[in-house]
Amino acid sequence: MSDKGYILKEADLLPLSIGAALLGTGGGGNPYVGMLRMRELVRKGAEVRVIPAESLADDAWVCEVGGIGAPVVGIEKIEEGGECYRAMRAVEEAAGVKVSAMISAEIGGSNSLEPIIAAALAGLPVVDGDGMGRAFPEVQMTTFFIYGAKAAPAAIADDKGNVVVFKEVIDMFWLERFARTVSVDMGAAAGLAIAPMRADFVRRTAVPGTVTQALNIGRSVLDARTRRQNVVQRVVAEAGGKLFFTGKITDVRRELTGGFARGHAILSGVDAWAGSEARIAIQNENLVLWVDGVPAIMVPDLIVNLELDTGEPITTEVLRYGQRVAVIGLPAHDLLKTPAALEIVGPRAFGYPELTFVPLDGRPIAA
Amino acid sequence: MSDKGYILKEADLLPLSIGAALLGTGGGGNPYVGMLRMRELVRKGAEVRVIPAESLADDAWVCEVGGIGAPVVGIEKIEEGGECYRAMRAVEEAAGVKVSAMISAEIGGSNSLEPIIAAALAGLPVVDGDGMGRAFPEVQMTTFFIYGAKAAPAAIADDKGNVVVFKEVIDMFWLERFARTVSVDMGAAAGLAIAPMRADFVRRTAVPGTVTQALNIGRSVLDARTRRQNVVQRVVAEAGGKLFFTGKITDVRRELTGGFARGHAILSGVDAWAGSEARIAIQNENLVLWVDGVPAIMVPDLIVNLELDTGEPITTEVLRYGQRVAVIGLPAHDLLKTPAALEIVGPRAFGYPELTFVPLDGRPIAA
């Protein structure tokens, strides 16, 4: 990758969407529709350059966008495509600045493609990085907000022409609250843009290189399939992860409450895990994996379910009885594991006060 | 009243609040707290002039404001006082205009005082009129929206510092939807300002003279009490209404759903109505009165419950078993009875498809 980055080609979109689905840790929505939409734009001549944050001037403005709503809805309610673009234009106007680049709130799931589509519509580049390095269910759960991004002005747009600006908002939790209920009003599928951030701030706080990471994971999956290799093993190797469980789903519970899909899945072990039982807690994403009652992986580390035989990432909304699943764990980026970050994206933030975060990679956590 | 109107004096505030409570037809929230707040402002030197819409230049901008939220909450959650003022400033900025006067969305209940408080804080006059001539539960139920006011930009502000701008909104129903859920997030008590309207439009569409009407009704109530006259009879005479029922409340049901207080009250007749039973349907306000199963008064005409012995208006949230009540009917303004208006504020709009509106005053309805 040169300093100027690279242009996304049509052939990149499928692997990007596969890698993004995997990094979605079961949530983030399926990127397939966004991939198709972006493919249309590329075929019509759109060129989006993926650039490292380092290539931007310190005082350039970067706008973080993402779709907001419950992924369960996302399956049936197809976004019109311009939601994030219109939300970005509204924050540009509200903040009185000109945006130079887009960045993804979350690389995991459909929000990997959202800023790329908005960038294509705006004729802007997209920064190689994001605010989560995975997917999380709530707006404030980004490294940007954890490290001090302003909660306002932000804006949300739908497919019908509605645009709502969060002009003054006390903090990121209030932004999440307002954006969530307005997105539910909008039919639980809308585009959210947060206040433009300066490039030097984005450089310090974004999880770096995640667009390229998703692309590389997706390429490995496709390559392994072509070569008839074991996709799960190949993904574990490419992503630097570890296999934690293989099993068959015996129970799935999901409820759509307050704009979130909450629930859990129970797996009965197969192969090396025969006789064991695993449980995965879900709030849009996979939050915690217990194996035989012992916590094995927990947020912010990534819990990824792959179809055991094909290596296909399984999103929480398509989990079903009888599926054979490999559960792999990937270490979260260090920016998500500081004490400040764990306050927002650690197990306690998700309602598990009894769990103390133990990082998968065993590395000490910076203060 | 001269062309230039009159300044509201401290002694006007109590009668204004009494008259406004009565015009609230059981809803609109209790104006008492707003009255106390405005009294403080007047004592500190605030002067608010009540002006006829005719005194404004055609192209002056008028801003309609009102509190939004469930009145049941309003009892306990006291507004900070600057909500409507901050919402007005936000729409001024969003619309890029300078507002010359405030006007009330609804003269009935606490929203009689809201624009007056905002006007005091802004140093502006308030127009003698409003968008309902009474109270209604939803944002779009004003003569302004019925006759074509724009749904955006509008803004909502709370007591904590949050300001949300509805920048582009498809129509007034979407505005109601967004404003309602954001107001619930804000704790079900917030100030809403709608897009500034030109004075010539306000002149054509506002229910005229309602601030003065509320003031005069309140003065009659106070005067009747001083003279130990029958307050109910005096109010009926002053407001041009008719007594429809006297009874004792035998059942009240109220539920707070989706930001509204919905329910009904059952009354067992006394005096001339002994042996009869009345039922009043409620959605924040009194919607329909049935006497012995026959519809007697229905929206948009006003159904007002007064305490039988004191003539005190009874809001729906304080209705209780055993209260002795006089139910009076007041004719709505003609602007609320056109076919276009009945679409929005007639019985069908409130979920009574079986009821055809029959006006209390028997006057033909203009097309």
C-alpha cells in the first residue's frame, strides 16, 4: 500500500464484504446488499480511494458514518443507499465545515460499506480504519467517542427524505438514545453521521487498517474455498485468532427490544468439544462465550461464528437450530482495551458486572 | 384593545391560567407552574405585549412554540423554563430568519404560557391567537398545519441542554412522530418550535383573540367567586357554551401509552341528569361525550369539565372517583370545522369512524 492508498475495484467488494461480515462478530448487519449497491456504483464509474489516515492534513475534516437500526430489520428493509450521504451533508452544514474523507463507525457488518457508498456519492476517499475494529450495538461504542469525539452536531437521515439534526447533545449516551429512537421511527434503518473530526484526532483514535484487514480476511476465505482448504483454519491463521469451540446449535433466543436484537444461543459440542456445552450472549453482536459455564471470550474481544463446513460467517439473525458452528476468538485492538475503553465496551458496559475482562492475547492493558 | 395590543400584567396571569386550563378541555397540562414562572419574570421586569396578528408586517416571521409531552408527567416534572425559547432560537438559525413574535400552538392548558415565557426571555411580543383555540394531543392538530404550514425546520429542546432539529421532514405527521419520541427520550417534557411562519399566513390561519378570550374567561371565574355567583353558569355565559351534564364520577381509566394519556371517565347523573349516565373518552383531552349512549359533544368542539361546586376546571389527570362535575360544551372556531380541519381534528382522526361531526352551534361548515 502506497501512502496514497488504493482504489477499491469491483473484485475487491466481495472479499471486503466477507471479511466485514466476519469482523461483525455476528452483528453489524449483513454487508451483502451494500456490496451489491457499491458494485453498481463502481460499474457506473465511481472510484473510492482507501487512504491511510496519515495521508490527510492534520486539520482536514473526517466524517464518521454508519447505518443505525436493528440488523434483524436490515435483512428485509433495504436502505435506499443515500442515507449516510445525506446525514453527512447535514452535519457538514450544521458544523459549518467541509468534509475531506469518510470513515466507518464499524468495520464489522454492513457499516463497512456504508461510508464507502457515501464516499462514492460524495466523491471523497475513505480512511483505512474505523471506530470499532469489529461491530458493536451502540453509537457511543467507538474509539472516537471513547477518546473524546464531540456528540454534536450529528445527523440521521432515512430513505424517505427525513433528516434530523442532533444539534446540541449533552454526551454520547444521549446521542445514542436520540439516534436509536429516531431510527426506530424511521423504520429501524437509517444513516447516522457524527460531528466531523479533525484528521489528527482520527489518526490517534481510529482502529487502523481495518478496511484492508477485512479485504485480506475475505480474500483468504475465497482463496481457501478455491483451493478446497479448511476455511476455518485459514481464517484463524489470517486473522490471528484461535478456535474456541465447535458445536451444533440446540437453542436460539432472540427478541427485538428497543431497536436491539437481544438473546442467546446454546451449542452442543462436536469433535474435540463433544460432551461440552457453549453459550453465546447476543446484543446484535456476540458478547460473551461461555464453555461449560466458564467465560472463554468476552467483549471487546471478537467472538466469530463460522459455519463449520464452509467457513461462512454466521450473523446472529440467521443462527438457527441444527447449524454446525466453529466459534473463533480474535483479539480486539489495544485501543479497545484501555480502562477508558472497557468502561464503554467491556463486559460490565453490556450488563455483566460479574465478568472482569481478560484479554485473549494476554497482553497487558495500557492505562 | 388598541391596535398595538396590551402588556400582560402580573394580575393578568392568574385569570389567564384559569381560562387557559378551561380551554384545555381536560388536557394541555396544568398552566399553574408556567403561571408562577411567568410571574417571577414579570416581577423581575419582563414585559410581554399581546398583539393582534394584524399589527405585524405581512413578511414578519412568527414562531409557534409549545411544550410537548404527556400532561401526566407534566405534573411532576417541572420544565426548566427555557425549553421553548431554545427551540425557537434553533429554528431561527435553521430557517435563517429572525422571529418577530411568538404564538401559542394551543391556548388550552400549559401551552398558553409557554410562548409567553419564551417571548419574555426573547424580548418579543406574543400574538393574540393560537393554533387550536383549545388543546389537542398531537403536534399536527393546529390550524397552521391544517392550512399548510411547513413541517420543517422544527426543533425540540429539553431542560438539560439537548437540542434536536427536525431539518427535513416529509409532513406534519412525521414531525409529530419524531417530536413525540424525542420528547419521551427527553423525559416527556420538552419545548417544540415549528418552522417560522409569515405574519400574513398567521393572520389567515390562527384562531384569533384566544389569549384575550382565556383572560376574560378566567376573570369571569374569579369575579363570580368573589360575588359568590354560580361559577358554572357564569362560565357558560362568558364562553358562549351550554351545560350538557352534571354528575358524579364513578370510574376513571387512564393509561400512559406512547407519550399519551388515554382512557375514559364514567359519570352518574345528578340533579337534572339523575338516572342518566355519561361517558367521556380521553386522549390527553376530552374527545367525545356520550349521554346515555348518545354522542352529545365531539371533537373539535370543546368538552369542559368543571368542578360542580367551585367551577374549577378539572384536567383529565386529576379526575377521580366521587368528583362532582359539570360538563359544558363550547363551540370550536370555524377554522377547526372545515372538511380539511375535520380530517385532522374531527372524530375520525381520533379513532371514531362511526361518528360524523355535528357542530354544537349548528352552523353550516364552510368548504
